[in-house]
Amino acid sequence: MNPVSKNNDWLYTISPKRKLVDLNFKEIWRYRDLLFLFVKRDIITQYKQTILGPLWYFIQPLFTSVIFTLIFNNLASIPTGSGIPSFLFNLAGITSWNYFSACLTGTSDTFKANQNIFGKVYFPRVITPLSVVFSNLLKFGIQLLVFTIFYFYFVFFTDTAYNALPQLELLLLPILIAFMGLFGLGFGMIISSLTTKYRDLTFLVGFGVQLLMYGSAVMYPLSYFKEKVPDYSWLVEYNPMTTIIELFRYMTLSIGSFSITKFAYAGTVSIIVFLIGLVIFNKTEKTFIDTV
């Protein structure tokens, strides 16, 4: 939007973006109240008219962790490491995975879900997927608190978590969380842009996210997969979400190893995917109303 002469009736003129990568922070800041309203809407409407409401934030990771522990650790006998409770291991993986998957699925239908608003009023379209990332950050914070409570329980009230020690690299956790959000946001914007023309992708998102979870070392250590399936271990090892989950487990439970190379790899891929998603998103928002 460009200011025009004071003699004209219009304060701004709206024209298509010409930059490939356009993330106008000044304009987003000017619409910060709208961003806050979208965040509030996402939080309130998600569990509106439900019996348990926000308690689902607690129930989902806990029940999933219990199921993973029973199936993968008790029945399939997948080891989680000496002095590391299986439940705590799974809860760490699910907590980090849930934020990424929520950002991905929540932004993957941005254009279709908001077509009525986009067609009537102007505001920076990128605010909509950004609001999903911020609203899911609250959900992640609650689930991280649940993980912390169970961590203290296992460490101080049982003798099974004698090797679960937080590492100094835990100070880098906020940056790692940003990587999760950027990665999910980037992929979500790509999928949302493609679904304006290819509706079949809408049906593949949920299925694809489930497959990706199994390929992201959520319920097993990467070292175990490399030992059992060495010929195909690279498919999981070079998955950026595997790296992020492994780093999260190392920071909180001292499982695996940490290296600047892994951390830089996760950050680089996340930023690249986000920039690609932003380019496609900016290009799609100019013409999507004709195809949705």
C-alpha cells in the first residue's frame, strides 16, 4: 500500500506485491490487533461447545504417550535408553511433534478456510497463517508444562529416571521452538497454496502427517532405527523433524547427542522451507480468489 496525495479521497492504494519474498513487518505490526483477534478466535473456537474444552490439550499427549509406551516399548520392546522412562521418552517426542503438526495442519487450508474474508476486506494475508502459529504456541506451552510436571515426578519420586538430566543446550530451546514453527508454517503455506488448484491435497494432509510422524523418530530413538534398518535409515536421519525431535530429547533428557551441525541443519532447512512457502503464498494470494 502506498500513500497518495492529500487531495485524493483515498488514503492508500492497494496493488499486487511484486517481490518474491515479501514479509512487511511494519504492515503486520500495524495490523497487530487483527493478529491478536485471529489468535483469540483460533483458541476459543477450537474447543467451543466441547465438554472437556482446553483439557484436551492435556489429554491428547498423555493418552498418545501411554499408547506408544504400551505398543512400541512394552509389546515391540523398543528400548529408550538406560535410566530413561519409556513414557517420558514418548511424551518428549509427542510434545515437540505436536507443535509442528498443529502449525502444518492449521495453516494448510488458509485460503479455503478464509476465502470469504479474503474476498471482502484487505489485510496482510500472511497474518492468518501467522495467527495459527502463535495460537498453537499456547497449546505447546501447556503441553511443555505437562512434560515438565511428569519429568519432575519421574526424577524425584521414582528411581527410573536416573539418567534423565537436562543439558546446558536447553538454553537454545526457544530457537528450536522457532524452527518447529517456521518449518510447519512454511509447509502449511505451500500446501494451502497448492490446494487452491488441487483439492485432492486436502484429503492427503491428515494421512501424510501421520506417515511423516512415523518417519520422524517420534516413538523410537534414531539409533535404534539405524541399527534395525541401516539401508533406509537415511530417510529418517535426514528428515529435519527427526533432527529437531532428537535435539529436544537431548536438551531435556540427555538422550542422543548434540552438535552445532545438527542444530544448523534444522535451522537452515526450516528457514528455507519457510521462505519457499512465503514466495508461493505471496504469488497465490494475487489470484486465488478466481480458483477457490
